[in-house]
Amino acid sequence: MRLCLLMGTTPNPYERDLEGRDPFEALTHTAGRIRDAVASWTAADFERSYAPGKWSIRKVIVHLAQTELALGTRMRFALAEPDYVAQPFSQDAWLPLDEGLDAAAALEAYTVLRRMNLSLLRALPAGHLDREFSHPEYGMLTIRWVVGQMAGHDLHHVRQIESLPEPRSTP
């Protein structure tokens, strides 16, 4: 965090979750980690929570899909629009909008949006990761900052999903 402050950039709130990992490497593998962790789950298994009073895993996956949509759109606006100012969004206001979405559909949406966002990022010309835009809460940001935010955010939630014991099979 100190390095970020010295460089005049906003600290990434999920930097600690990255644990020094390369953000692009993390973005490449986290959707698969989630798919592997929940491969044998039933719809009822997705309604479990990683801690009392916290979201169910289905809601976590819906949240991941919504975040992938929002941050992918944010990057595209920043790349396409000069002097772009990002619109903040509230995860707590967004989550109920997709309350009826089942975990399988949310995971599919997240996975497809991730592939789309990675395709965009891999095709960027040199220097475009450092394209700046402003955010009313965070100040001046870059596409590279958003990549780190996305990767750390993923890992934050992957750990929650992987922390649950394997569901018991029902007879």
C-alpha cells in the first residue's frame, strides 16, 4: 500500500487478497477454481453460507457475475471515452436485482464475461493498461488498477467458496 501512495495511485482494496500473485494469472484461473469447487453441488448446496449472517454461495456467484459485468463495462468506457468518469455502484443495491438467478446461470454468466474481459485485456495495445480515468470515490485510476481489483476481488470470494466443506450426498 505504501508503494501505491508514493506513486500517487489509489491503493487497491483487494491487493492483500492477491498475496503477490500476478493479476492476469489470477484472472485466468479463478473461474475454473470456482467451477471445480462447486462441480458436484446441488441447488440446495448453493444456498449454504460461508459464515453466519453472510451471503449464500449462490449470492456470492451472482455478485461475481454482476461485478464482472460492471468492471468490464467500466474498462471499456475508460478505453473508449476520453475523460471518462466512472459511475460507482452498490453491491447491496445490485444483488437483489438478480435475486431469481440460479447459481448455474450466474456461474455461466461470470465465466463467459470473464473470457470476454480477458480477450479484451490480452488484445490491448502497449500502454493501454495505463489508460487513466477518474472515479468519484477512488480518484484517478487505470485499467491496470481495475485488473488488480478484479483479480483480488475474485480471490477474496474464491476463498469463501473453497472454505465450505464438501456437501454431503443425500441418500
